[in-house]
Amino acid sequence: MKSGNFCITGHNYKKDNMFYDLINLEIGDEFYLLDNKNGKYSYTIYDIYKVKPKNLECLNQETDGKRIVTLITCVNYSNTRLIIKGVEKGT
């Protein structure tokens, strides 16, 4: 797998398959991504912040050779974006 910033966006609806609970995550928490080929990837949250919708800096691909996942959802009635960044464990 290559290094970079894998960005995932999701709606903030109160449903099991949405990003509703992202607001409860904290720095140091872990989350996982699964795929059918390689299995489970573990990430540790290292940054959480909010931005205005037109701020796209969180999509930056400069990661110093690390594999990063950025989770993005709306908060504050879509006036703000919640950004959660995790780094793959072991990188």
C-alpha cells in the first residue's frame, strides 16, 4: 500500500451506517478500515478540528511517507466540517 491521505466523507445522520458518532471520538482513539484483499488496517487519531466548508487543506497529500486517513462530516447544520485524522499503526 502506498503512503498518502485517504479521505472519506460521510453524512452526519443518526443512523448506524453514517458518521453521526464521529463527534464522540478523541485524540488517541483507534478506528479500523477493512478490505477484502488485505484485511484490517488500524489507525490512531492524532488530530481533530473543524473548518469552514470551502477549506480543503485536510485533503493535502503531503504525509511525510505515512499512511493517513481523513474522516470528514458536516456539523453545525452544515456550516462547519469536522475533520478527524488518523495515522496507520506501525507507520
